[in-house]
Amino acid sequence: MEALVSAFAPIWALTAVGWLAGRTGLLGADAEAVLGRFVFHVSMPAALFTVVARTDLASFADRWVLAFAAGTLVASVLGLAAGLRAERGTAERTVAVMAAGYVNSGNLGIPVAAQVLGSASFAAPVLLFQVLLVTPVLLTVLDASTGTAPPSPAARLRRLAMLPLRNPVILGAGLGALFSAEGWHLPGPLAHSADLLGAAAVPAALVTLGLSLHTPPGTAAQRPDRGELGVAVLVKTVGQPLAALAVGALLLHLRGPQLRAAVLMSALPTAQNVYVYARLYGAAPVLARSAVLASTVLSMLTLSVIAWSLGGG
């Protein structure tokens, strides 16, 4: 439990800093929008590039990643069903999918893997799976459903083909995968610059999340649909790890560290990146923000129960 508290403490501290900055007006009225754009267009692409470029793509071959992927699929389908029931648009339903199935594999997955599973390497394939497979698909849907639809099928196809060049997150991850596959390395000064930019992604995203919690005077506080939020959080913290457990134990016959890895990584809370994406695309940001906060609180309990019941700590 102490290891989990240590992993969660920076999340709450930096979110609180953002809330205080918003409440005091320290960063100005447009701070949330500006900082969110900085994370999405500058810092997060640098972080994804550096992480993926230094990760062996062969880690995808671990069998337990299939169990994690199955849990993600089940959670995403349930999140989509919740969005359909709430009669959301395509972009909002996409955010509901991410709220239910997109885990915090970076600033929580790494310390949880290191402390509970004994090696931070267990977080790498989860990060790659989300960054290289899940994120491009979901951002493509968000881009297509929030942008102006091109008039012809050929124009829509060209728009889709150009998405990696227009979306810095996909571009950064894709370049990282290319560097990893080819064994390329940036020159020292450029690598250090990318490291510095990337290091700002998580704290800046958390401060942005905190800024969003402050409602300016005279503005009505926006609240998510309770039913939709409840489904997303329950699926994320309970449904996804249970699905990974069922697939891993019953279908893939995983045991020991591999089964613990699949279930624990699936039980991680909703990533703060989901709020960044929702905010940038103007699609259900209140749901995304609330899902990040609620799942992060609840996951401390579920992660502890899973670690104890599976013998991981």
C-alpha cells in the first residue's frame, strides 16, 4: 500500500497546484487552454517519441499483452455502450470509450510495475500498445468527427492519410517507433532537448487537469451525467481487470508474473491524457476530467486488492 501511495501522491499534488493556480488567477484566464495546447502539440509528442524510441518493439510479443488487449477491448465496448445510451455524438462516445479503457500506463503504470511486479519493464508493452495502436485509432475518429467533413470520398481519404502529419501525438509516437525499429538515435544535444520537453508532459497535463477543476465566479459548474460517469469508472477499475483476468487465466493459461501484469496494468485508472484529448477536441471534457479523478481515487483500492489477491505485493 505504501508503494501505491507514493505513486499516487504526485498526481494529487500537481492537480492541487493546478486548482490553486486557477482559483488565484495566477496564470491568467486562458491558462487551461494554452497549457493544454502546449501538452498536446509540444510536450506530449516529445515524451512519446523518447519513450517509444528507446523501447524494444519486440515486447509486443509477450503473451500477457493479449490479455491486457482483451480487457481493453471489453472495457471500450462497454464504454461505447454507455455513450450510446446517453445519446452522445461520435466524438463524445469516443471520449467515453477512452474514459473506460485507456489506462494511465506512464506516470502510474511505471511505478506500480516497479513496486508491485518487481520491474518497470512490464509497463513498456502497455505503453506501446496504447500509443501505437489505440491512440491513432481514437484520435482519427475524434479528428474526423469534430473537423469539417470533406465533400468527396477522395478528399476524406486524403484527410485521413494526412492525419499523422497534422496530429503531433501520432507523429511523435510514429517517429519513435521508426527510430526503435531502425536502431537510430538522436545526437546528444537533440536527445537531451527532447528529454527536457518530454519531462514536462505529465506535470503539465496534471496542472491542466487541476486548472479545469476551478469554476470562475459567475459560471455554472458543469457536471457529467452520473450514470455515464459511473459506468465508465466501474468498467475502468473493475470490469477491465476482470476481463483481463478471465482471458489470461482461462484462455491463455497465464500464471504468476504474467497474469499479475495483465490484471494490474488493466486496473490502472483513466489516463490524464484522455482529458487533454477531450479538451483539445471539445468532446465531453467534463466526463473525461471526472473519470480521471474518480478512477484514480478508486484504483488505489482495486490495485491494492489485486496485488494482495494475486500475490504481487
